[in-house]
Amino acid sequence: EAQVTQNPRYLITVTGKKLTVTCSQNMNHEYMSWYRQDPGLGLRQIYYSMNVEVTDKGDVPEGYKVSRKEKRNFPLILESPSPNQTSLYFCASRGAGQETQYFGPGTRLLVL
Amino acid sequence: AQKVTQAQTEISVVEKEDVTLDCVYETRDTTYYLFWYKQPPSGELVFLIRRNSFDEQNEISGRYSWNFQKSTSSFNFTITASQVVDSAVYFCALSEGRKLIFGTGTRLQVFP
């Protein structure tokens, strides 16, 4: 089954404790993105990757890092989480020449 | 700048009523894509439809229909004979190269 997976689905952590949210897709898609969803703001792009080893900032990159060492994986790293990073996070992917992005199930993060 | 406006924050209807969700967009691009996604209470984002800027034909899929009008920069979504299972947050989105620009969403509650 074609899908985008994220782990963990739910995470509670404390300020300053480094964490990683994993994202993996099995569709051989070139493009992958991370978005965060906040009430009243919709979804906003954090980071973007066009292919392996090619990443770029989105609209709200501060406090986040990403890497793309393999085509299927695109982890989101919070080196020192803060309460304002409490949010619902989505990973998405799409193939080259395609326009539709497919989203993972989301990761709910609470930073205390 | 590209922008998507969903002016209806929340809509409540009784089952079997028809309901229209409004979406207005702004873009300087001549080629673009518009999308609708559904976010049920479980939180995932479900792709519903994609429309490109060259195709102004309305589309119907079962109880769902979409009305795309370039003249008014609108891409409205109608649910006919709504059901309780339609209760969700619905997002309209506009493609901008490497990312999607989302509206703030409309929460639809369908009561039995």
C-alpha cells in the first residue's frame, strides 16, 4: 500500500530535550516536505526536499533541522524544543511531475 | 503574494442538508493547482480533489461537487445531502511551486 508514515504519532517532551520525528514514504517520491498545523493558521511549510541531499527552508524553519540521506526518509529534528513548537506536524511527499501531495498521519507534539 | 481564504470558520448543519464551503484564492501565476483536503476528527489529511487552472469544468463525485471559477478566483466545495461522517475540517490549498499554501480551514459539523 502506497503511504507516508510518521513516528511517533504522539509525543510529550520537555523544553530543551532533543527529539526526532521520522517520516518515510514507499512511493519513490522525489519531493518531501514538513508542515506544521496550528489553530487559525492552517498548515505552514517548515522544510522541503527536492531529492537526496537537497533541502531548503520553508516558511517557518526556525528551530528545526532536516536531513535527506535516503530518498524514502525525511526526518524532522528539533535540537532544543520550546513550548511554541507544540503543534501537529505532517510529513508529505509527491512525485516529480506530479502536483498532488500525500500526507502522513500526523504527529502531535506537546513541549512542556 | 499567494493566499487562500476560507472565510467560514465553522458551519453546522443537520443531516441531509446541502452545504457549500467557500474558498477564494490569490495568485499571480497563470498556471496553478487548487486542492481540497479533508481532516476528520482522527487528524489525518485526506486528499479529495485537484484542479488545474486550465480546467474550469465543474466536477461531481458522488455527493461531492466542486465549482471552479477563475473570474472570481473561487473554488467552492458543495456536499449534497450531508451525513454525520462528513463532519471534519476541510482545507482548501493552492500550489506554489514547491509547497502548498493552505487556507485556515472550515470546520463542518453535521448533526443527526
